[in-house]
Amino acid sequence: MPQTPSNIFLFCGEDTYSAYQKSKHWRDQFEKKYGDININILDGGDLTAAQLNEVLNSVPFLSEKKLTIVNNFLDEGEDENKKAVAEKLANIPDHNILVFIEEKKPDARMTLYKKLKKVAQVENFNFLVGARLTQWIQKEVAQKSAKFGQSHGHAQDGQAQAQGSANQNQPSLVQTQARPQVTIGLKEAQLLAEIVGPNLWQMKQEVEKLVLYCGSDNSAPTPSANSATSANLAPAPPANASFTVAATPAHSASFASATAPAAITAEAIQKLANPNLSVSIFKFTDYIGQKKAKESLRTFYTLLEGGEPIMKIFAMIIRQFRILIQIDDCLKRKMNKNAIAAKMKENPYVIEASMGQCRNFTTQKLDAIYRLLLKIDTDFKSGKIKMTAGDISEFRLTLEKFIVELCR
């Protein structure tokens, strides 16, 4: 069997954040060694085989290597161009590092994909779930806390220096309140994962928001220079304060008060984290299967209060039950997870999670639920259920009745 070349790569999978981070790291490292002039980033939707061939065959400028990143060519490129690229893939010049990045799972029947599996190093970026996701959250909280702490400290140092320069002839005391280190416990990380889901693009934003919120502490007063001068002495600092005394005629001093670590709490997560629609709909369906009306309604209300349009919520409910009906049929045919995912063209992660949900519903129950959803949809489109941009109360009441009825 021929050895896989080390200069062709395929990054694919639903975890586009991790794939992007890895490609960014490669770009940064490549730029340090070879310079940015030898980096090409191409849009696969507009790319032709001739254009890619020209880029790959051109000699690097004052360098040994060239990095070419092609985004979504397998998904968005023209079939004719993909076939042409597949034919020449094994013969690209050695000075190239060629990376294909795909946001969607490639079609396994595609000629180019089959060729890449033979000649390229393929890395699948699957969603992080369970312990791997909570570990990522805890690591991200630690990194963001350190980053924000450093930037806060630099800003405070600048303020202290400016104030010291302005009051060179007066005794002064400048207190810099350090931003506390922020941590997150295992249970809180699991709660955040449950609310937000495995989309790391959204999770990154939620972590930043929570670190800033839980790490902010404006309760400690900052003594003014005037109050210290009026008494001709500085107010006593906290017992655990650290000092840096400048050897200046004015005998000015600055200190940074030590702060205790701050923890991201479940209350803060519930208050600030925006629930992911797909994750929330999955939980909603799960609660209905377990006949938990209270939890189902709470999830529904949380989505509405979070600004999700009620028709979008309704469409996602229909989609999830349609998935369950299809999976139920596939399970009766003794199909496994991968076969079901391929047949339905859905994420294996979605299929695996939904397979567990199917246990809570009989085939007859799923059919009855789908008929109810179809009736609601028909009544809305025929005008029996009225809704305007400013008044969703009738449609909301209809869905509330639907939830209560299913949970009896």
C-alpha cells in the first residue's frame, strides 16, 4: 500500500471551531518560519481546477514551502473541477502544504473524497460531548480568566503611572484592584454544556461573558489622593496587600490588593447563558417523552424569553419529531447508528442522541404527535389560529395545550 504523503490534509466534521483553530495555529507557525507571502487561502465555491493548479505549481517566494488552504471545495466546488483536482492530487509539487477544510461532512461517494482518503491525512473534528466538553469548558475558563486578568492589570498599571506623574510633588497612594482568578466547577461546567451544547463558537462567547461577569468586582473602594493628603498620611492598606514602593522624593507608593478566586455559579449560568435552540428542543422532546409537563413548559418559555421566534421553535419541534419517526423506522429495520446517519444525511451525534429518545415513544405515539403538529400547522396557515407580529398569544396558547396534552 503506498505511503500517505505528508503534505496533503483534509479537516472535516461538525466541530468547525476546532478545525478553524488548528488551521489558524498552522498559519501562525508557518508565517513565523516562512512569512505570510507564501500563504494562500482560497474560497472553494469560486475555485477552478486550473486556478488551484496554478497556485500549487508556482514556486515559493524566497522560501522552501508554500501553505495553501482551500475552504469548502468538496461541498461548494463544481463537480467538473473536483474531478480534475482529484486526477492531479497525487502529483502536486513537494514544496506545497495543501489543506482542505470542510464545514460539512463530505459525500463518501465523491471521487475527490475517495482520492483524498488515499493520498491525504484526514482528520475528523467531531463535536465534543460529555467529559471532553466539560474539560474544554474548564480549560477555556482558566485561559480567559488569565487573559482578562493580565489586560486588567496592564490598564491599572497605566492609570497608576499616569497618576504618579501628575502628582510628583505630593505623597500619593494608588490602589490597583486586581481582577480575581475565575474558576468553574465540574457541575457548573456540566450545566453550561447542557444549556449551550457542543457548538464551541457559541460556547466561547458564553465563557467570555461569564468570566467577565463573575470576575468583576467593583465593591472595593479606591482611596483618592486628596483624602490621603488631607490627613498627611495614607489610609491603612489591607493586611494581605502587596507593595511596590518607588524610591522617589515624593515617597509615593502603589499596591495591588489581593483578591480571592471567583467561581462561576449555576445562578450566573442560568441568568446569562443563551440556550442553544437545537439543544433546547432536544431537551424539550426528552421532557415530553418522560411526561414532564413543568420542565417542557419551562424550556419552551426560556426559548421565547431568549428572543427565539415562536414559528422557528415550532419548526424545530416538527423537525425533531420527524427525525424520531425516521429513526424509529430505521431501528425496526435493524440499522445501526452510522447507517441511519448516512441514510438521513444527519449528524451522527444527532442520530445517537435521538436513538436514546426513541425509547420513550412508541411508534403509535410518534404518529399521533406528528398528526397533532400537522393539525396545528394547517390551522395556522388556514387562519384558524391567528397571530400577528405584535400578538403571538393564540399560537402560544395552542402550543402550551399541545405540551400539556402530550404529558398527561
